[in-house]
Amino acid sequence: MTSEQLRAFLHIAREGRVSTAARGLGLSQSGLSRQLQALEAEVGARLLVRTPSGAVLTDAGERFLPHATRALEAISAGRAELERLSGTARGPVVLGTLATVGAYLLPDLMAAFARSHPEVRPRLSQDHAPVLEEGVARGTLDLAILSLPVRRVDLVTQQLWDEPLVLAVPRGHRLTRLGRPVALQEVVDETWVRIPGMAGARAVEAACEARGVTPRVALETDTAEALGRMVERGLGVAVVPQLMARDAPAHGFDVVPLTRGSPRRQVALVHRGQGYLTAAARALKDAITEHVKQHFTPTGR
């Protein structure tokens, strides 16, 4: 029984689909399935079954889940203890992140980190904040950059920055020509593109509910790059964090500010505590906080 097999089982159990879990772990679906099959052969029981709606835990899987979680936590804590003795940052570290952060903050950060820590092997996993939070709690993620609030009180939370949400609109859109900030409730009749579950989508839903209308959604996606491209092509408008809008001219859409008092996004770095962090995870944590300190003011402007 290996940590890779346990991690494969926990990821599939968490995501509910082999394809999604494989993407998160950076594996092929067949490779992930082989890890799970090897674990099931080791324990002598079927842990998961595939159904049309996704992967479902068997009774044996339900019983094994907490033990697998604790085993992976123990392995992680043991590795961290040994690495503290050597003081050298090396080996794997898994960072969970929001789609917009992964696309618009991490490329420069990770490039610099790779140069300064060539023996560390980072792996990125993108998802929504609640899923990332649960991944940190279960030990399948070493660190996560997610939006507040964090619901679990057993996690360590360090706020990184606070930023406004803005409107991304196609070039020359009527809202651009207004030349002023707009309130979300003014624009609920627009056609929207969105990432479900993200701060922008929730803000639009709340504004539409306040006006008693249903949002007209042209397309939903799970990547920040696709969201920006769809706005560029005129498919609709989107509420996005300011981080994504920083390079708007380069991405081919206009940015319209929202009025004072509109929703904002608070972004935090989350982990289970210093005792669970390997030397590699601690090095990445320090790199993230230093990078943010250099590129963000306290209010995120």
C-alpha cells in the first residue's frame, strides 16, 4: 500500500469522478484506475464503484475512508519531520488554487520558485474554494489559495489580499461607453458567461435575485482563460476579480468598475499548520507570501 494509492482513492472519493480526480493529480485516467485497483487488491475489498452519475463509495470504502485519510496525514507528518532534520526543500508539494489565481498570479510566481528551488516538484490542482478547503483538511493538498470565508476552524488561514470585483465586457461595449462605474443591479439583463460557484457568479446571482430576474447565461466554463476568451468574442459579459482584469488590454476585453459597496473577494493561503508542512511546502508558502507582498497593496489595488 503506497501513499500514491491512498491519494488516488481519496481524490476519487472527494471528486466523485475518475476524470476530475485524474486531472487534479496530473495522471491519466487509466493510471489513476490502476492505482485504485492495486489498493483494492491490497485491502481485499471493492472501495468504489462507477455509476452513470459518478464514482460512489461502497460500504467498505466508507469504512476505509477515515483510515486512509489518517494514514496519509501520518505519512505527510512523518515526511515533514524528516525534512525538517535536513532543512532542504525537495520533493513534491501540492498546491490547490482558484482558476483565476492559477491563470493570472501563479505563472510568474512558479517560474521564479522553480529557479530558486530546483529540487522541489510542485503540482497544481484547480477547483472551487470549498473543494480546495476540504482537500487541505484531508491532506490531499499541502497548501491552497482560496477565497474567504474558510469554514473549518482546524485550518490555518493567512489572508493574502483583498480586491474588488469588476465587469469584463467586449471591446466597445455600451457599458464601456458610459464612462462610469455601474451597479450590478443595473446590468442584470446582460448576457453572462461565468465560472459556476466562483465569487463573480455568486455576485450576479445575488443581484438578479434582488431584482427578481433569472440571469441569462450564454456559457459556463471551469477555466479563467476560457472565460476571458468568451468575453473577448462577444459571447457575454462577466464579473471577474481585479486580478484577472489587470492585463485586460492584452486579453482583448474592456474593464468596467463596479460602484462603491459592490462585492469584493478576499483571498487567503490555507494549510493545516506548520507541523504538517514539509520543507518544500514551507518554501512554497514563503514564496507565495513574498510574491503577494511585492505585487499587492493591503487592499489589493
